[in-house]
Amino acid sequence: MATSDKQLFKIVDALAEARRSSGQQYDAFRVRGKVFGYFWPRTRTVGLKQTLSEQLALVAERPEVFEVQFTAGGFGWVVVHLEGIAADELRELVFEAWRLSAPEDLVAQVPDLAR
């Protein structure tokens, strides 16, 4: 049920106008300059933007896979442990993070890629 780093990058790269940038400690995922996620290779975890209600639901449902990262601007960021999540479920969460960050005109042009 684990998702590989390669699968994660394939998911991100499939999103419209998504860009990855690498730093010393982590990679950042952006759409038109807005960050929607991070990847920390050392811990094999991903931080993703979610709604506050989704953040709380994920952590309550499977605390061994999801952790509260922080809240900002009415959004709840969640840490996802790649070892505990299937690629299909991760695809949905990454798409949602992208959708919450992308401008409305871009979202309107893109079909629901989570499927």
C-alpha cells in the first residue's frame, strides 16, 4: 500500500502548470507561484494543503498515516507518510491541494484529475 517517491512525482507532474523545485531539505510543489505541497525525502513524507475539516478528518481517521502540520489562511496542512498510503488515495489528496491553490480560471479548465 506504500507510494514511492517516483509515483508521487508522477502525480504532481500530471497536474496543469504544477512545478517542482528542489531545496536542500525538501522539494516544493507550486501552481502559478502558490505552494500546494512539500516533499521531505529523508522522512518520506509529504505536506499537503487541505481544508480544515479534511485535515481533521484525515488525522482522526488514520493518525499513523496523517499528522497535523499547521493551519494558515483558513487551510489545514497535513503531513502524509508515503509508507501508509496507496497511490490512488494520494492522487486525490494532491489534486485537492493543487485545486485549493490554483486560480479559478485554471481549475475551470481542468477536469477532475483525481480519478
